[in-house]
Amino acid sequence: MIGPGGRAASFALAAGVARAALTALRTAPPGGRARWERVNHAGRTVDLYAGPACALAAAVGAARVGPAAGLAVLAAGACGAYDDLAGAGDARRGFRAHLTALRRGEVTSGAVKLFGISAAALAAGTALGRRPLDRLLAGVVVAGAAHFVNLVDVRPGRAGAAVLALGAPGLLRAGPGARTAAVAMGAAAAVLPDDLAERTMLGDTGAHALGAALGVAVAATGGRGTLAVHAVALVGAAVRAEVAAGRHSHSCG
């Protein structure tokens, strides 16, 4: 069982890595500052550095559960980064819009994100689960958690606060799940002040990576019942968001 010291150390390590990466990216942003700047809902210019900083910290922490878990978190962040950078300006929302474009021969950044994160999550589920059904449920939980945190990232600080709230119960688990929950929380806490102050934002990169880490925390130690409950809740949230996106698209059309 991971004791309080192990959880605290994981939290502190993730926070330190995220903060150091955030500072490094601000000092020397790859491709120039303009590539990493966006205008938020309030018309303020913010940077996207918190996303890769949190993704790096979360991936390092999740890798302590197993290589597949670390790669799933890293893949979730990488797919989110691709959407942040290549999909900037794409107003399409929801799985249906991107799958419709794919049927027409257009590979959108959203489709890359959908299939990339799903594949990585299923690979992690295969490594973490003991039986076929458990592996499938674990994959759904990792992918679903990544998607859910991204869904709530609509205002400054909301995704980070959600990670702190959702990760807290995971600290009570036995085993590596507690440490992984602490990692996600530490990374989120490190950038939350800048996020709330509208200096930076998690973007898809950070939201997906932190969400995937929370999913790994559940999958690493949860039994079949726990996995099933989380999977149903996350799929339900995704369906509800998809319906809302469809209504919005219809009203705008």
C-alpha cells in the first residue's frame, strides 16, 4: 500500500516537474511565442504552455504504474497537442462532426485525437486488466476520463479544479492508483494559479493528459465493479456532451 509519504512525494514531484517545464517553455517556446498563444473567452491572450508541462509531469508519474500507462498519458497529451496546434480555428465540435468529415475523406485533428487516445487507452487497459472484460473497461475509463476533463475545460481553472476534486478520492485507494492520482493533482495544482489568472491554459494537451492520468489511477487498482461504474458514468457524460454539441450545431446551421 502506498503510504501518505508516497502520495505526498508523488504530488510534490509532479508539481515540481510541471512548474519547471512551464518556466522552460516560457523562456524558449518551440516555434516561437505566436504558435503557443490563443485568445480566450474574455478576449485575453493566454499561452498554452501549461498543457505540455502537465502532460510531461503526468506521463512521468503514470509510467511508475507501468510503461503502457505512461505511454497512454503521453499519447493523450500528444494527440491533444496536435489538436491544439493543427486544429486551431476548427469550429467543429463533437465526435459526430469529425467522423462525418472522415467519411468524406477529410482527416481532422479531432479524428486523430479520437482514435489516437482510444488506441492508447485500450493498450493501457490491456496492460492493467487481468481479464478481457476488465481490460476493455479499463481502456474505456482511461479514454473516458481524458475526454471528460477536456469537456469541463471551458473557463479558466475549471479543468484543474476538476482534476483536484476527482483525484482526491483516489488518494484513499491502496496501491499505485493513489500515487497516480497524486501525480495528476500535483501537476494540476502547479499551474492552477496561472490558469485562474488567465496567463495560461491547459488546452486539449493538458486536459486530456491529466484526465488520462486520473483514468489510470482508477484502472490501476479498481475492481470490475469500480471500473464498470466509472465506465458507465464517463460514457454517459460523453453521450450527453455529444447530444448538446449536435443541438448547438443544428441551431447554428
